[in-house]
Amino acid sequence: MEGLAGLNDIASVVEADRAHVWHHLSQHKQYETVDPRVIVEGKGMRVWDAKGKEHLDAVSGGVWTVNVGYGRESIADAVRDQLVRMNYFAGAAGSIPGSIFAKRLIEKMPGLSRVYYSNSGSEANEKVYKMVRQISHRHHGGKKWKILYRERDYHGTTIAALASGGQKQRNAQYGPFPDGFVEVPHCLEYRKQWDVENYGERAADAIEEVILREGPDTIGCLVLEPVTAGGGVIVPPEGYWQRVQEICRKYDILLHIDEVVCGVGRTGTWFGYQHYGVQPDFVTMAKGVASGYAAISCTVTTEAVFNMFKDDASDPMSYFRDISTFGGCTAGPAAALENMNIIEREGLLANTVAMGDYALDSLSALMDKHKAIGEVRGKGLFLGAELVADRDTREPADEKKVQAVVADCMAQGVIIGATNRSVPGFNNTLCLSPALIATKDDIDQITGAIGAALGRVFG
Ligand code: PMP
């Protein structure tokens, strides 16, 4: 295989991995009998593993990240040039790529004006929680301190981010968690909680019910994913977002939209919220910002929020007393800038819309033959197929069968994902998030593999 030529001792790489690397989200007992997966090369939509096997990656690096695809030399060049010029200085100072990327980003986000850099989606979200708590202390006598989050949403892996996570089984064994995080119901109509016509508005009204129960004066912010990712690829029903915005305004609650997955093109617009005509107070983003070529996350907010942290310069407690060391790395914004250039130069938003529609149609077509698909959902190149044991009762498919479909696709050389394992009730949705460069041939290969796998697993 091309590219493995220089690595003549790949077996020792795999052995070193088996001996010393603790993989994320993995039960390591399995590696006593099978080799750990080591990915050694990528180009476009494809990656090669240590055994030389080629895979079509339908999940952009496993977790919705490599939006512009693998092997982008122009990003590598931009990062290299920046690193030899100036690699790092703490974020109390600015940098050339940090300044230019912030300007370019803000041009795409009307109504927002300030970018705070850190390294991961979890951190970007934690920054918001800290800002909200500080605003509460300084402007609301410490009373507006609670943060609402939604069942099934996910906002990260750190303890406070987990406290705001709506997949409670993920949190088991990591508590106790900090106080002040309050859950609102999810809005997935396929898993109906209310038997009404205008489901979107009803699901949003459920948020208002929680606000009234908790006391509107105690709530500082509401955090939502625009389209829920790991909790089931949930595209909110019509009317939902408009009503959510009204409710936030009515009770003076800051709206925080977590674009860690949807941000930077995934759904066919720069940001997922831009489909719904809402105006957030905070937007967080990470994965697709630099497509995994460097670690970067952004917490973006309004001038009004920003001004609350500089209104009294004589008060030493007034400014945002926060730092992330590596928020000062210049590789992140340098990579992000070229990532954005690529999306513009190659028209990848338009491709995402076109290929997203094509993929949704192709998945829907599979439903005729495969009764195991209960519903397909998606926005742009962010798609899900919920698998069921029975289409009429909508009983979720057994997790083992869902994983068998994923494994069968893998054996066919196509990497797909599924919603969270070990989270009963949420673990039955196949996930697709190919790079925004996907072609019809790529989509055909992906849906073809899924169809074949469903046939073998469900009959
Ligand atoms: N928010 C959402 C919606 C996510 O899907 C994730 C990661 N899967 C995060 C936040 C956390 O991002 P990170 O892993 O970079 O901390």
C-alpha cells in the first residue's frame, strides 16, 4: 500500500499500541484476541489501517470531524508556515491567524462579535457555563445560575459538561456532579411524548414548563444542539426553534447553541442554527472548525455579553478570569482559516446540501426492502437511520444487531457509526457523516454496504 512504504515495521507500531495506548471508549479485554485498530493514512474520503486495508470513512474520522477530508496539503502548509513563524504565545496576547480567523468567522455569524479560543468542544461549553455563572454573580445577585440542557443531547466529557449531558447512562459512575444543571425533554417526534399536531411547539413548551417549575429568575441559560448528534440524529420538528427563541427572550435566558458537530458546514449551512432563523447569545464549535488538522474550539458570543465583562474596569473581579494554555496555539486558527478557505473555494456547502439530499433519498429507498429501518432523518451530510425490532410498535432494535450492522459494514470496507452504545433506547440509530466532499459514488457505496449488512443481520 502506498504510504506504508516508509513504515517497514508496522507490526512493532501495533505492538507498541497494544502495550501502551489506552484507547478512547474501548473495552481493552478485546485486544487480547484481536489487534487494536491503528489508522496509518488518509486521503480524501478514505483511510488505510495498519493491515493495509482501505476503508471508505462515512463518519469523518469516527466522530463528525474531518469535514474537508484527509490529506489536505494546503492546511498542512498553512500550519507549517505559521509554526515556524510563531507557534505559541498565551492567549492573553493575540496572534495573526487568531485575529484573521475570528474576523472571517464573525462575518458568517451576524449578531455575534467575539471569539474565545480553547481546545475542545467540552472546554468551549465549559467557558459558556463559567460566563453564565459570572454574569449571574455580577449582574443578578448570584440567582440566575442554573443551566438548562436537553435529554439526549451531549455537551462533552468533563465533569460539568457531563452534568449538562442528557444521556444519563454515560454519566453513571462519574458522579457526584455539580449542582444547577436541569434537564428538559427531548424533541424527537418519532419517540413521541405528546400526542399533538404541532409537536415542535409542544416540545418547546415543555421547556417553558421546566422554567416555570424551577423559577425563571434562577435560570441563566439554555444549551441545545441544533440537530442532536450522538443522542439519535434528531432534527427538531417544525416550529420548535422559533418557540424556543421566544421562551428564552420572555424569561431573559441566554441561548447557547452547541455547534460542536453541526458547525462549519456539516448540515449545509455554516452553522446548524442558521436553518432556523434563531439568534443565539452563545455558539460553541470544535470538530469541523479545523477538520482535525489541529485542536481548536471557539466560544462565540455577542457584544452585549462581552460588555458585561468590561463594564467596570476598576473592579478586579469584573473580567473573565479564565485561561486555557493551548488556546494560545496558533496551529488551530491557521488550520481553521485554510479549512474555511477550502469550503469556500470548493463550494462544499452546496455539495453538502446536494449530497445530503441524495443520501437521505437513498436511505429512504432502503426502507422499502428493510423493515428494520423505522425512520431516516438528516440535515445535509449528517444523517441517521433508526433501527427497530418492529416498525409498527417502534420497539428499538437490539443493540447487538445494530453493532452487527456496523461491523458488517466495516468488513465491507465502509466505516459507519451508531448512536451511543450502552445507552438503552438511544443506541439503535446508524449514523452517517461523510466528509463534505462526498460524491454520489461514495454515497452509493455507503448505502449499498448498509443495505447488504441489514440483509445479513435482519434477514
Ligand atoms: N458537544 C457535542 C454536540 C459533541 O458531539 C461533542 C463531542 N462528541 C462535544 C460537545 C465535546 O467535544 P470534545 O470531545 O471536543 O470535548
